[in-house]
Amino acid sequence: MTSPLDAPSPTSALDPARDLLATAGKKRFATVLADPPWRFVNRTGKMAPEHHRLSRYGTMSVEEICALPVSKVLADTAHLYLWVPNALLPEGLQVMQAWGFQYKTNLVWHKLRKDGGSDGRGVGFYFRNVTELILFGVRGKNARTLDPGRTQVNYLGTRKREHSRKPDEQYELIEACSPGPYLEMFARGARPKWTVWGNQADESYEPTWDTYAHNSATQRRVAAAE
């Protein structure tokens, strides 16, 4: 995937909507997982002070995220798992609606320290965030979760890893509760059974699975080796 990012990348000139459609081809996905590169701004339209340290990462505006043609790559009945920061809950609901989903519930990720306590290194203007939300939405008829979802609690308590990386445990949960085919948007690595579309990795990111061939970090490594 490529996106209109703030930070330059070798593929940023390509059209993200066209790239998403090309990645999907004729496949239509019953489950989508998305972790958009949200842009944090304050009332003046500038980046919020608590997020200046994140400015080296490419971001997208809410309008750019909403404009992605997600509805065109979906099965008639589908699930969406949408990561959204606590401060951007209204924007997350806006994106969910723009992509053709109806909000139903959420899952909470609690970031833990090695000793099991809350990892208080997060940022926040009012409180220091130790949680993030996955908004769960559906579209179409008979869009209930699979049988394991009826007993799955809406909570993940795991160790926090490198910046913005989400817990690997999410995949097992999603695969148990929602049907395939699966699409991960803004992905950082390849995973069996999933179609991945993303350009969010940089040189400091080292996932535990093989790095997705189309992300910017891979392209820069290949270019440097030539």
C-alpha cells in the first residue's frame, strides 16, 4: 500500500485508492483489520504537543482515511476491526461509517509491564493512556461473530512492544471470531491466511514474521543493497 504520507517514502507518489483495489483484485473480504496512521492535531490545526515525538512517522488525515474505497473490496456480509486512539473516538466512528460499517462494540487493549502492571509510558493530554481501542463494526445480514466470539471477552492484556505495534494476539482472536477471507490494512508484516496492504514500517521495525515485501522499509533495504 502507499498513502499520502507526511514523511516521504519511495512509493508515496502512487494513488492509495487504486493501490488498494489492485491489491484486492477480485477477492472480496469478510473481515478487515485496520490500524490507520492517524494524524493528531489540536484546535489550531497543528500537531498536538504530546505527539510531536511521533512526527517522523507518516500520517493521514481523517478525510484521506475515509476516502479509501474499502467498501469496494468487501463481501456482502463483513466485519471490521478498527484500531483508534482514545482521543480520536469520534473520528474512528466517522471512518467506520465511511467504509460502510455499523458500529457494534469494542475491544480494549491494556498495555502491561513485565510485572503485570499498567505500562504508563503512553501519552495523553488529560490522562496518561495505557489502553487503546479496537472498534468492531459489521455490515450486511447475519453478521454475528462466529461461535467462539460468544464467549470471547472484549479485553486483551499484553506487553507493549515497539512504537505503534499492536499485539500479535489480536490475530488469533479475530480468526476465531470472524470469517475469512481476511484483509489487514496498514499492515507491517505478512501473515498466513491474510492479504496484507501496508506501507507503515521503517528501518527500526523488526517484526517476528517475514516483513511484507511492499513496505517502505523493505524497499529501502533492497535499494541500499543494490
